[in-house]
Amino acid sequence: MKKIVSFGSVIILFIILLFLGPGNYKAKNTLRVGASNIPHAEILRHVEPILKKEGIKLDIVTFQDYVLPNRALIGKQLDANYFQTPAFLDQWNKQNDADLVNMGAVHLEPIGIYSKKAKSLSQLKDGSKILVSSNAPDYGRIIQLFQQQGLIKIKKGVNISQATFSDITYNPKHLKFQTGYEPKIMPLIYNNGEGDAVAINSNYAVQGGLQPDKQSIALQKATKDSPYNNIVAARHNDRNNREIKLLVKALQSKSTQNWIKDKYKGAVLPAEK
């Protein structure tokens, strides 16, 4: 896939990088981490006291999309970021000829299916339109939710984490998966009653005022080594960086994992170890 960057994205990136400062910004004992606002930045703020005891000041920079955090990391405007899944990172590296590395899993944001017209996936009518964001790495887990209910099947030999809707070979209800929406507007699309069902990642669901564990008609569960766990990423040359390793250790600690479980009530799940 060719790397495509719109003029608007370039302008936004320039503004972000101007705000962050030059590549050699590094302040002594400061770790600058890019993150989505909810829940990533909240979880990072929770571990700030732990890192402070190690003599590390955490500088959290929030982002509202899935593109700029990796570009800022490559551009050395960040030391690490925390917003993406291994599946997303692998695809991003391939598309951008990059070598960012997975430093460790922290949590799962279960993707959910929401509907104002059905109370379960099995109740969806023939020809129902399922609205899906443009975030391709999420397609496999959306497919998995429908597949677990026996509603669809994909080609044999296709890795579920790499699956797309074109891999569906069995679809007796003729469900129509319509993609291309910005991930962050999916709650608005659901609230407007568009489509018959809407797939929404939990971080955007929570930001949109939804309660995934109560309002979704299907919700992903945490599994060990899931390609959909949210991870801390860093540049390849920083894979042994002490400060980043201490950050990951704090995020993966039992106390932090229990805090995640208690705070988000199922909307965000601790990564299975």
C-alpha cells in the first residue's frame, strides 16, 4: 500500500510538532509519552507517582487520532507512545517502512457492537447494515464477534488479526459491513441512529458517554497475548531504555491492573498475563 498523506494531515502534523518542539527537546529525567486522552492518559497519570519515586518525570502529550502519535515518535518528539495495538503497529510499520517496537501490553479496549434496533447480534435482520470505522486493524475482531455467534465465516487459513470483510465466505443473513468512518465519530453515528448496528472501540465509546458493558449487544473479551491489547511503543534503538522499561513495569504492575479493572468497570480490561 502506498503511503498517502493528505495536505490537511501535513498541516496538522506541522502544528503538533511545532507545539512539541524540536527533536532534541529532551529534559533530564523526563519521559515524554504520547497517548490518547481516554483511557491511556488517565492510566499514565495514575502511574506518575510510581515513576516519580524512580526519579522520572512523566510528560504526557495527548492526541485525538491514530496517525500523529507514531509520526511524533519517529520524529523524536516523543520517547514512547501508548495508544495502539500490536496489529495496528505491525501494519503501520509496514506501510511507513518503520521499525517501532512493542514494549509491552497494558490493557484491552474491547470493541463493541451497538444497536438501537436489536438486543443481540442474532436479532439483526436479514440485510442489516453494520457501520465500521476506517481503522482496518479492528476488522478482524469485529469479524470475530460475528463469527462467534455463527453469523459469518471467513476463508480457511486467514489469520483473524489480518482478516477483512472481503474474506467472508459465509453470510446467510447477508449482513452488509460498511467501512470508512472516522473512529472518533462512531458514537455520534450510533446516537444518530444510523445503520442497524455500529462497531465502536471502547475508548471512543467512553468518550462519547456510552457504557460498553451495559449498552453494547456484543463485547470483546480479554485473552492472553491478544493482538488487540493496547501497548507501549518505542523506537527500535530505545528498546532497552531504562526509563521506558520502568514505565511499562509500572503500567503492568498488579496494583495498576487492579486499578484499571475497578475504574473502568469492564469498558477497559487489564491485559491478561
